[in-house]
Amino acid sequence: MANKLVVSLSPHVHSGDSVQKNMYWVCIALVPALLCSFISFGVGAIITTAISVASCVCFEWAINKFMLKNPKCTICDGSAILTGLLLAFNMPSNIQPWIIIVGALFAIGVVKMTFGGLGCNLFNPALAGRAFLLISFPVGMTTWPTPGQGFGVYLDAETGATPLAWMKVMFKNAPDTELYQKAVQELSKIKWEDMIFGNTGGCLGEVCTAALILGLAILLAKKVITWHIPVSILVTVFVLSGLMYIANPQSYANPLAELMSGGLLLGAIFMATDYVTSPMSKNGQLVYGVAIGFLTVIIRAYGAYPEGMSFAILIMNAFVPLINNKFKPKRFGEVPVKK
Amino acid sequence: MKTFRIGGVHPAENKLSAAESIKVAELPKVAVFPMGQHIGAPALPCVQKGDKVKVGTQIGKPMEKALSTSIFSSVSGTVLKVDTVVDASGYKKPAVYIAVEGDEWEESIDRRDKLVMLADKPELIPEVIIEKIKNAGVVGMGGACFPTHVKLMPPPQFKPEWVIINAVECEPYLTADHRLMLEKADEVLVGVELLMKAAKVSKGFIGIEENKPDAIKLLSEKCAAQHPNIEVVPLKTKYPQGGEKQLIDAVVGRQVPAPPALPVSVGAIIQNVGTAFAVYEAVMKNKPLFERIVTVTGKQLKHPSNFLTRMGTPMSQLIEACGGLPDGEAKVIGGGPMMGKALVNLEVPICKGSSGVLIMSGEDARRGEPQPCIRCAKCVNACPMGLEPYLLATCSGKKMWDKVEAEGITSCIECGSCQFTCPSNRPMLDLIRVGKTTVMTNIRARQMAAKK
């Protein structure tokens, strides 16, 4: 016979979607936030991101080759690059390089590769890396540069408190204290446009609301994620902190300010939606999102740290297998009659 | 625009032969008729070596007291042998081989090209129509090949309300149904009326996807003019809308419960548009089912075409008529790209369920390399049955049969949407098929044990 026949089971066509495409689209969706960060914090933002990405990729390559002895190279799938980007986005731009490298080793080496690499990890590697660093190096991780010091600043950047830290002060102190007055004064200096365009202190990738929303639009348009997780988180935070604000406006921040401050948007759009560590069904994703929103508000208000997003996501990561077991998609035949 | 409510994907349509009028395929030199061309028991050969047959002569009798139907010769000539053949499903089946001599038809077949309306034949009561359909060997032409007369006689506890005609042709590449609707619209519509009368229902729907606007327009106009009780329902183009359950959901908004429930349990009888045409010919023209329209297509094929093909014609002959196989390795698929079967042998004959022959070569013929599951949930979102394909596949791979049964694996319609959409190229449906077959066997074994 002249022709060789290829035989396989159906389906014989494929959508053309791939792991790489999804990972690279998330990376592309992060680029606007990175650019804004460069404008706010200068070259330090770029250096920190580069170190983080490079060390994540190197660690994955080395562990895969020398420890797992896997002949297939896994760094081309883009997941290590993405972890590197997200890890950097969760750090101040003036952090010491060696701290970044330790964080990358923990994220890739401990959280991702020990569980079996891509698809097998229980926790989001970048967030677990951040949490590890926050606990191990609390000073370095919570000394944020103030924005607008020029493009050349890196380790020498001047630092200051973030809006979220002032909100915490407001909550912890009675209205008649000096600290409370100072917090109100500092917060009143921050204008809405500062929060929208990233002109506030904070982690490298979290400050620019507009860029993060643009990233969300890219992810939704390219069908990398669905709306369920980000929207359920944001709505929960808005409603819950709104209720608290109505009950006691002196101690709690405006719910819109809550939404736009800290790592909430970065977490809701890019971290909680991580494929591997989020639930599979739509209902499960909604439950997961609502729980993250709830935990975030609780931690922000009553926890030891001003920021609650990363811990909320990590806690819910641990519940994902249970959620997957409990919340199934609606089967065909269980949907009620239309009309 | 209407469509089904759960899951679904939209593969590239690639309807290359949509504008190609139906051509009559040449007669083969030897025609081969597998006796099992339908769901159920194979027919029993009723001719012997040396017998002379005409076009339309019965050569296979239905097995008695079983789900079965007749097979007819599509050619005139001499029976060469009664043997076996490997058909498009890949299984060996008993078959009748006929050497073709001339083209002499049975006298009982009305070969005049005159449209017969239902009103012209008042003697056609439901029982007569069903008997004629049964005697002509008509089966579902969409690919499943369920004997049509059985579908028209549901168990007495069910009351059919509508006949829904499946004209969505949701498989990419295939255009046989599309061409049939454009070129035989009147016959198809009379066929629908016959089906409605046989099923004793007063309302018929024809579901057509919006990527066939010319067919929607033509049939809508004809229905408005002559067939007021038939309604054309345009549907949003989405795969697998041609799945029986998906089509019912799309057209009338009812969902058939999990197996063993039947479509008729929500009041619907589904028939393919090709079946409606075959019913017209069987009832009005006394013409048994021995030819059908076959799309022969593929991006690398010189002349993608639609052929009116006699059953028993080898697929290789149709491929040659379109310019032959492209160079290098190729995948030849009986049916469409989503659910068709890759052939191991191009000499397999066209059967009642052969809607198309698709050739894919080069890169297109190969699967992508599987990567780890990244738990993106795209398969869960794509599944039209609301199942969790990643879970069914993983548990089937681990032989957790009780688990996959509890997760509803028997509801899987094997449409392939999960595997189509998987960014990691995971062979999910391969594993799910293994699991589904095993679970079905287990269920039957339990039922047998319970009876004892």
C-alpha cells in the first residue's frame, strides 16, 4: 500500500489550545501591571521581577534535571515563568535579591516540584513563597517603597506605610487617639486616581487597579479564566466590608477603597484563579470565591497582618479537594424544564 | 437563538463541500453488504452463491424476535459468496458479496421523479407506514443506525408529542444532510409528515444550525406554504447539537433524564433528516434503503464532493473519484472528525450509517503529545452531559469502576468535546470509553444475577 494509514480513536480534531498558550496569556495579562509598577517604583520593579523569574526557571530546570532526572524539559510550558512573575508581584520592589531567590526556591522547590510539578501542587507556589517570606523576613517584606521617586531607584528607595496599613491603624485605635488622627490624615491624602493608576505604596504588582482590570479583561477575552472566581471574591469583599462600613464608618474603610487596596485585585484576578489550585466546577468556584472574600475581610480587620488576601487564598487552596468532592456540576437531566 | 444549555464546543466548521451539488457515484465492480449495518442483531443472509439479484432485492432478512432489520442489494448481478467483511467499525461481520452486472431494478420500485404528497395517499394509516418503513430496512441515517420502525412504536406508557428532525449536522466537514435539504426539500418534508403520522403526533420540528442559512430559508418557506404543522427551528452552531438529548433540549427545552430513560419519555421522537428522506422513498416510492448521500472531504483532497452512493461501494472508490489520497501518511475517517472512526482498510463498504469519508493528512492526522492535567476545568465546562471528564478519565485509568459508575459515566455520549478542548492533549475519551464499557458490563451482570 502506498499510503500509511494513521489510526486513533475519536475525536480526530483538537481546539489548538495548549498549556503554553494559557500560561503565556496570563503572563501577557500581567504586563500592564508590570509597566505601571515600573512607572511607580522605577527600575527596581523590573530588576526584582527579572531575578524572580530567572531564579524560578533555573530552580525548576535544575530540580527536574538533577533531582527528578526527568528527561523532558518542563520549563517551556511557561508555568515557572508565571510563578516567577507572580512571586515578584507580591514583593516590594526594593527587596534584597537574595530574599527573592530564597522565595523562588521555596515556591518552586518545595511547593511545586515536591508534589510532582505542574498540575500536582496543592498550594499556589507563588503565594506560598510569599507567605514563607512574609513569615521569615517580615521587615524586608513589609517595607514598601513610596511611589514616584524617579525611574532609577532600587534598593535605595525611600519607604513608607501603605494605605492598607493606615486602614488597620484606624481600626485598631480609638478615634480620639493621635495615631487614629494621623491615619485619617494620611488616608485623606490618597486620591482615588492614585489608587487607580498605582500611585500608592505596596507590593510591586498590586498597586495599579487599572492595569489589573485590563489584565482581567485580557484573561476573560482569551477565555483563559471564567468570571466566577474573581467576581465572587470581589462581590463578597465589597458587600461584607460595605456592611462593616455602614455599621461603623469610623473604624472601617470605605468598601471601594478595600477593593482597590492591597493585593485584593491581584489575588482575585491572578492568584485565586490559578488552574491547579482552584475548584473544577462553577458552583465550587463560587463557593471558593465567596470563602476567600470572607476570609480576606476577616483577616484584614482582625488578623495580625494588614493584608489578608494571600492567607485567605492559601487557606482555601487546602479546601479545594473537599470542594471538588462536594460541589459537582449540574448533570444533564437535572436541569428543570424551560418555559 | 436556541441551543442546548450545558457545555458544548465550537470546532472549526470546515464545510468544504457545502456548495458541491450531489453527484451520482459510479457503480462498484463488486458490492459488499455487511449484514450488521444497524444497532441490534445482524440480518440473516437469504441469498446463496450464484443467485441473481436486482437493485432492491432483499438479501438479508431481519433476525426474528430481535431488534433487527432487512438488508437490500443496491446493485444487480450475481452473488459471489456469503462470507465476512471488516466494516467501518473495525469488526468482522457476515456479508454478501455481489458481482455487479448492469443496473436492473426491481419492478416494484417507482422510479418516476414525481413528488407524491401525503394527501394523495389516504390509505396510509400509521400501521401501514410503519410496516412499509420496516420492510424497506430504514434505519437512523445519522450514524447510530437504530431501526426506524422501532423508534416509531414506543412502549405504551409513553405518549409522543413531537417529531424532531435532526438536521443540525454539527460534525465539522460533513455536508450530506445540508445538500439533501437543498436538493430534496419537498421529499424531506413529505417524509417528515409521514413520520409524524406514523408516530401519531401533530407537531414536527426541524432543527437546523445557523451555519446553513440557505437550508433554513428554503425549508421555512416551504413549510409556511405547504406544511403548516412543521416548524423550522434555527439553532446556534454548537457541537454536539446533533446528539439526541442535546437536540431535544435545544428545540423544546426538555432534558431527558439519565439512562435508561429514552427521548420519548419527555415526548420527543428524534429522526435524522436523511431518515426522513429514506422514509419518503420507502413509503411513497416503494424503494428500500440501498443508497445514501456521502460527503467525501478533507483539506488535502483535490475535489471534496457529495455523492449519491449505492451501499456496498468501497470507500476507496469514492476517494479516487475525489482525486485520491494525498501523499504521505493519512488518516481516513468513516464519519465526521469528532465521532468518526479511523479506518484500517480503505476497502470497507459504504453502509446505511456512512455519512462521510474524511481524509486528514500530515500534522492534522496526529494527536498532540499529552501533558500533565493542569486542572483548568475546560473539560468540565465543555461536557454537554454535565459530567467531569477529567475525573472519569483518571478514575477509569485507575480501574475505580464503582467510583466512575457513581460519577455518572454511563451518561457519557462519547462526543469528544472534553478531549477536543483539553489544552494538555489528554486522551480522556479513550480512558472514559474503557470505563463506560466496563461499567455497562458490570451493570448487566448485576441485572442477570438479580434475575436468578
